[in-house]
Amino acid sequence: MPIITAEAGVITQINVFTVPKGGQDALIALLKEAAESAREVPGWLSASLHRSLDGTRVVNYAQCRDQAAMRAVFEKLAGEGFMARNKALGEAHPGLYEVVWTLGA
């Protein structure tokens, strides 16, 4: 379950992929497979996938307890070939973030 709480120390990777029209489903399937593999890494917390309504983007919102855990996830996924397979399906625009403020209803 995603944790969206300010100052929790959680590291969030938000990766926006640009895909060719009709390419969302293939990338989403691969990202689901990658998340199943990443969940074995200590400190991994969650992954949430979003698809744009225009069919050209997929957003992966993934969280780890800290930067060390996120690094371990990257190493595992790269070692298993997920990064290379992602590149074949879409152009990635990743970034690491921390929550600094939230407002609810």
C-alpha cells in the first residue's frame, strides 16, 4: 500500500514512460512482472501503475523505505534485465522524490 505522508522518510520513484499508441498494455505487463520481483527486496513497499487516457503514457509510482532499499531494487531489476526490456517498450523519465506536504478532504 502506498505511503503518502509528509516527512515519513519514504523514497518514491515516479517514472513517466512515453509509449507509442497501443503500447501501454505491454509495458504495464512488464512493470507488473518487475514489481513482483522487486517486492522480494527488503525495504520495498509498493508499486502503483497508471495509464494516461490518451494512450501515450504509463506512470510507475514505486516506494521503498529508504535510498539504500531503492538502490537494491534498481540493482536487482537491472540484473534481471528489466531495465533493458523497459527501454524496448517506452522512453523512461524517472525521478526520486520524498513527500513534503499533503492535504486531504
